[in-house]
Amino acid sequence: MSLHKLYLFSKNTDASSTEMGFQYQKLKTLETWLRNRINKLDEVIYCDYEDDIFQRDLDKGASKFRQVKLYSSNFSFSREEIQKSLFNFFMLFVKADYKFDDVEFSFETNSGIGREVRGNDADLLREWAENQVAMSEQLKIYCREKVKGIIDEYIAADFNKNVSDANRAKFEEARKIYEELSDETWDIFIASIRWKFEVVSQDEAIPLLLGKITKLIPDLPLSIDPEKATTYISLLHFEIANRTAQSNEEDKKLTNDLLDIVLLTSGSEENRWYGETYAKWSNVNEIKYFTVGAFYEVVSAARHCRWELDESGHHTLWLSLLKKYINLADITLACRRKAIYEFLFLTFSPNSQTGLPREMIAGHEEWIRFYFNELEHRNSLADFKEDIFLLQSIEGILAIDSETSLTQAEIEEWKKVIEHFIDEKINTPRNNDELCLSYELKGDFIFNFNRTTPLRENVKTAIETYRQILPLLNEASTYSISGLSDYLIDILKILINEDVEDEVIDDIENFINEIEEYAVKTGKQHNAAHNLAERGALYMKKGSLKNFLKALDCFHKAKKLWYLQDTKDGYILSLINIAQIYLALGMNIAAKYYGLCGVWASVHFGDYTLLKRVSDSYGIVFKADFRQGSWMSALDDFKQYIFSRFEFKTDNLDEDDVFTELTTDLACILAAMPLLHPEMTAFIGFVKNNLKDIYTNYIKYSEEKLAAIFTKETSLNRILKGKLTSNPLNDVGAKRRIVFTTSGIDWEIGFENTAILNSVSEGVGAIIQMLLCEINLFNHDFHFLQIPITINITLNTDDKPRLTQRLSHEDSVWDLSIPSLTSSEDAAIKLHNAHLITTLRILLSNISVLQTDEFNNAFDEMLKKNMIADKILGTNTYEKVYFNLLTAEEFNESRRGDFSSLNFSNQKISENTLELYDGVSEKYNNEQSLEHIRFMYESTQKRLSVSLTKWIEDPKFIDLIKALRISGWLDWQILVALQNYVIEAKVKINLRATPETDPVKLNDLHNKEFARLSELDEKDCYMRIPAEWLQTDLFNFQLKKIPTDTLESFGLQNGMKHPNFKGVQYFLTKRFNFNLDDNSDNNPLQNI
């Protein structure tokens, strides 16, 4: 019989019209949801779909429809709510969707059954409710007649209301089917109905229900805080309300997985991550290709499930996904082993009820053998811990598994291999960190495998092995003993519960106490680093230059404290923050270095949880090269960034602010390059093609918009000037220049545009920028000349750098030759860096006018106080981290050296970033300055006593003096230049006849003669010097060097072999009133 045709008569039955009724219904739904999760019932609950609450278990073929009522009055068959519910139940009973289901209908209310009055059949309802599980035949007849009578009325009313000529045939057919229903069908329907009258007052019903729900929260198999039950109830209640309001059937569903996700994502950061990850992977049925980020996300989630959510039932999802990864064709060997490790540990995890593993070894032998036969394929030495613990677990299960083909002999062989690896590392460690970890692994091995040895003896041997670590700790950089301490504490708890002998407990307890100080130190370092990082973040938020420098110092200190195996993520985040601060300060090369250090550390620490930081670090590197105008390098950076972004991260690109920022800047590069350098148009087309979907979906629109704007040269220049600190495409051509301005000094570093010289020269630029930041932070006035400085870098084969200043008093140019670092030894790296710092210190001392001792004392104090050596060496040398970015072959792929260089009229396109000492120097003393000038007037009159009287009568001399005054020279400065020129001319004349040819001896004779003549009154050594001679370059030279000669009078000195005369004059003018101070009381030129 086609019962489903009767659904034609169905009515819309919405939930209760009162708000309290709605709340009661939602809370009943919540109670059901919680009980399902606790009892692991895999039902789907639909909110207000088909009925108030609809529960369906597709696997069991069961459907349950519930009408939930909150009322203050009692019920009987005469109540409309009962009649409407029965009719709705009947319509669902005949609906084809549930034809093959085991169906149950439930009427639930807080109220009770009323008294029998005037034919309301309340007694019949009461009898049915009391005997609903086992109804007598007579009761069935009474109930059948009552229910049929109620539904007859609804059918008749609906027929009369809705029948028409168009649908009459269908309605007639349906009515006929209804009228021919057998008593058996009616009995089946009646037997499927359940009545639940709680007999609780309306006022008490909701509080009582909330109390039940609150008690259910702690029973959930999730790692949540029972004290936050009210919060969890609110979150779940909101979810129910939200889904009730949806119109789509799928959106009305409540599942156990959804409950887990809602609660986990509301908890700790770790639980939120897990909840989001579980939600993301729950619907993944196929893994087509391998990416490191997605793989390790599954591994991390599986491990979290094993540690924190063992009773959640989530392990089935993770086991399924891990199995898919294990069988994936393109997975690396190391990652396949990692997947097998997590799969096996999750599989062998003990059942909380029985203590036995979920599964035995049988059936998993192939993967176990693969795992231990490929021991050399691991990410780091620390992975041996996993090998030891997994093998120990398998050996324990083997003792109770009679079905497996795995043998003890195989396990013994794997033990030998592991022990050999560890012993080899103990004998030939790369450094103290590796030696400490190797001793820890050896102790773990002894602790877990020497089962034939008495327990106490085994514990003593393991502890003696662990104790070898203690003398090495002071020389260890990254190793932390806190992990060993935590492990032993966990072991101790287990042994205490197992009632092992007191001596064993005491031995472990004593050793834990012995290492406690070292373990606590790690915790203190972490807390101190965390506090520094918080302060650094606050300084960054303030935003001023001074605060940025303070933030930089905080993060540098935090970086050093976090350089431990246990706090690697904090260390890498410090590197990234340091890079961002350098970027904010315009120190792009320093920022690039610390970004590259972030990449290096994320990869070389050997911890898969850190790989997510690789793309973050590459993002900084890209920003640094983009802002520096090194756009060919930026294109290489983006290639590495996008690869690592896809490989190591799984979050949505559309929600990634960093990705959006980088693609916007990349669009700027792609739009501007063909306009700036038309010969690179084809190259840019090649770049776009290689970017594929990334270009099409994320860059093309912005690039085309920018290209339209950039066609106006003023717009292009304006936009680039706002984004860059140096002119664009400065890394194109056979030669490259790195240009930046800081502390009023224009720096230019030039070199051949090769891979090795890029790495070496950028390294020099990074150290200079870091040193200048530290000098600003140190807040000491080093009295640097504000002059353009050029450093031309080449390679040498020596063991240290060589610095030589070129002969020029106009341009300050140094040639710096540097050896390329080939060694990976820590000592060689530190020595190489020390040589570079020393060389650049010499350069800085050259451009400082402080006296040598004063400069060295201040610089040494700064080195010590600011811990410069630690800051300048991030994780490795610049060369090493640079070639971690790309190989020399990859560098040459773009053929950047084959394009022509771009010439810009003004290379400097940004303002100075670090503060200048612009005001008058603290060393300046006006009285002393005037006294010195008075003395100059007196001494020059003595040394020019004859020449001056003759020159003053010469019109050419008078014109010369006037012209020099117009040029800004003061009379005392002119007189000193005249004096020096005259004495120099006399020295040369007097030494013409000397037979000496040795340059050193000649210079000595020159100095002695100059000093002798300086002591004489000119009347005692007069030689005629015509005024015409004063028009020569020799006199101009003497005039230009006057500021340099004057330095000593201020307690300063010239540091250069070939001083920059204009630079010294500019410096003295700004800092020592060189252009203002004069004392004309005794000025022999005052009447001119």
C-alpha cells in the first residue's frame, strides 16, 4: 500500500509560540546532544526540522521524532497539542523518506495528565503512558480507535479545505488508501509512540533541565575546563539557536563532531587550533599530493588527540588520514616514517577501561619493519627519542600478541642499530649541544631496554649516563635539560603508582633534585625572554625612533635567552620581530639578514612545528629587497616565499594579510619594471607565466591597475618614493650598488653583481646598519662626519679583510677586500665575524673625529654593554643564510648581470632614518674657541710680519681676501692658510739642495724644517712670496685643509689617511660654530 501518498494531508507544525517554550525545546536539544556525545551515539540531530527535535542514525536505520512542550496545565486527548502531535506523527509515519527506518515518535512535556472530565479520555491517555512498553490487546483497541478518530477529523477537514478539480483525483486516491488501512498498520503506528510526562511545574522545568545539562559537561571526553560549564552551555545553546533559524536541511544538523569543534575552538589556543583543524580535515576523503605543511598539521593534530583527547573517538579520523599519507607515492622517507610513528602510537594507545592496546601488532608488521629499517631517514638527532619509545612499546605488546609474525630477534637487531647510532654521536659530536642530547638518548635507551638487568641497577646506569650531561651545560648553547627533568618526573609518578622498591624511587628523586637548578634556569630564561618580548611589543606600539631602538634591544636579548631546544619557536619569532624593526627603521639589509636567519633556524632546528615560520621569514626578506629597490632579488624571494607558503602552511590565502601585502608589492614590481627598463619586458612576461594561478588570481588585477597609473611618470615616481628607500632595479647590470642613508651619512657599497659578492657585500651592509643602530641606541656622540661614503668590495684569498682608503680629499672611498667563508666550524665563523667587525670599526673610527683613545673606549663599552657580537651574528654568517635562500646557479638564472644598469640622477630617494647629532657639540667651549682664534691672529702676524705688510698694498691680494670672505672664510682662517702656505713654500725652497732621496727621511726633514720656521718671526726668515702665488691650487689646498688642521684645538683629531676637507668643514660648522666664531680685536686684515 502506498502509505506515502497520505502525506498529502500533512500540516505545518511549528514549535511552541512562547519564548519559554522555545528555550525549553533548545535546552532539550542540548541535553540530547550532550548525551549522544558522552555515550558515543552517532546520531544526527536536526533542529526544528520535521518536528521540534528529529534524531536520525543512518547506520542503524533509526529515526526519532520528538514534540517538546512546556506548559503550566495538564494534558488529555481533548487538548489540541496532543491531537496535533498525533496527526503530525502519523504524517511522518507514512512519509516515504522514513519507510525503511525503525521510527519512534515521542511527546515530551514538563506537565502531567489531567483528570478525567466530560469525555476528555484523560484516563485512557494515562493508561497508555503507563503501559506503553507492553500494551494489552484491549488497550491497543481503545488507543487505535481514539487515535484513528482524531486523525479522521484532520483528514476530513484537510480534504474539504484543499481539494479542487485539479487535484481531486489525488486526494480521492489518498483518502481511499487511508480508509483501507489495516488494524495492523494502526497498531504499528501506535506502538511507535512514546509519552513522557515529567510532572514538573513550568517554573521549575527549565532550572532543573539546566542543572542536568551542567552535570553532563564534565563527562564529555574532551580536554575542557569543567569550571567553564556555563560558558560551554551558552556556546552550544547559541549554536542550536543559529541552526534552528536556518532554512536549509543540512544547516540544521547537530553532530558529535560539531559539538567537539564548538567547544574546542572556545578553549585554550591549542584546543582552538585543534578544533579548527579537526573541522577542516573531517570532510577530506582523498589526499592527492604531498605538502609538508598539510602533512605535519595532520601529524600534530593526531598527536594532540593522542595526548589530550584519547577518549574523544577522533582517532579514527587521524588514523584514516595517516594511512593515506603512508601510502602516498610522493611522500619523503622521513615523513613516511613520521606518519607510521603516529599511526602506530595511536593504534597501540591503551584502552582506558582495559589498559590493553586498541589493537595488537598483527597486521602492522610491514610498517613496523619499514620504520625501523629506515632509521637513517629522520629529521634530527632528537627523533631517536621517538624510535626508542616506539620500539619499547612494541616490545611490550609483543609479549602478549601471539598472532604477530614480528620476532624478538628483529627487535634486538633494531636495538643494536639505534645504540650504534647514539654511540657514534657520543664519540664524534659536532658540538656540546649534540653531545648533551646524545648522552640523554643513551640514558633513555638504557632506561627502556635493559630489561634483564635488575631495575635499580638499570636506573643507576641510566642516571650515571644522564649525569655526563651536567659538566657540559655551561658550554652548551641550545640544549636544555628541562625536557629530561619532565620525562623523569613522569617516570617517577608511574613507578610510585606501581609500588616499586623505595631505593629506585629515591635514586630518581635524588637525580631530579640534582638537575632541578638547571631545569629551573630554563624556565627562568623563558620567563625573562617572554617579559622582554612583551616590553619590546609595547615599545613597538609606541612607534618613535627611540622606542623602536629599545624594542630592538629587547628582542635581541629575548632572542639570546630563547636560544634553547625547548623554546625554539620563541627564538624564531624574536628573529622575525628583529627583522621587522630593522625594516621599520629603513635598515633593509639588516632586516633581510634577520629574515634569512629566521628561514635558516626554522629549517635547521629539525623541528617540523617550526616549518610554518619559513614563509613568514621569507616574507620579511621579500619586503626588505622590495624596499631596498633590489627587485631582481625580490622576485627570487617571492618564489621561495610562495613555495614555502604552500608547502608548510595550510590556512586560506584569502585570509592571509601578509600574502596580500606581498602580492600588492609584487604587482608594483611587475607594473613598474617594463616602464622603468623596457628591455626587461620579455623577462617580466616570463615571470608572470611562471607565477601561473598566483598571478592570474591574486596579482593580475592590481598589476593592470597600477600599470595604468604608472604611465604618468610623476605618479610612478611619487608611489615608488613612498615605498622604497633606494632607487628600483639597483641589482640589475654588471655592477651593483647598495645605497642607504643613516645618521646623516650616505652609504654606497659597490661590487661586481655576482652571487658570491652579493652575499659578501650585503653581509657588510647588514653589519654596518646593525652597528649604526646600536650606536644610536648607545646614545653616545661619536662625532661622525656626515659625508658620502663609498666602499668598493672585492674578494681576497687572505685570512682576514683588508681596508684601504683611496687618495682623495673630495670623495671618501675605501676598497675593502674580504675572504669568502668556507668553513662551517663555530670557531671559524666567530673569527670571520670578529675580523669583519674589527675592520668596520676601523672604518667608523676613520669617519669619527674623536681622539683615538676616546673612540676606542666608547666603542668597547658599547660592544660590551649592547652585546654587539651576539646581535651581529644571528644564527649563521650572512653568506651561509644567503645561499640557503638560493644557490649560485639559481642566482644566475635571471641573468641579471646581462641587463644594462639604470642610471638615476639622484640615487637617494628617501630621508635619513636614524637620528643625527645636529646641535652644538658638548665638547664645544665658546671661550676656548675665541681664545684659540686670538692666538691664531697673534701667531700668524708673527709668522707673516713681513709678507702681510707688502701684500696689503697689492690690489690683487685685497681682491683675493674679499673673494674668500664672500666664499664664507673668516679672516683668522684665511691668515692661517696664508701662514701655512708661506712656511710650506719656504720649506720646499730650503730642501731643494738636499741629497736625501729616501721618502721617509725626506718627510722627517720636511717636518723638522716646518717646525723650525714656525717658531721664527718672519723678519728672521723672510723670502719674497708674490701675491700672484696665492692664486694657485697649492694655496687653495692649504685653505681647504684649515678645518682639518683646526680639529685639534677642539680636542678632536682627523681619523682618515686622506681627510675629506669639505666634510670636516661642514661638521665643524654645524657642531663647533666654525663659520661664526671670530675675534677681530687683533685682526691685521680688519681694514681691508
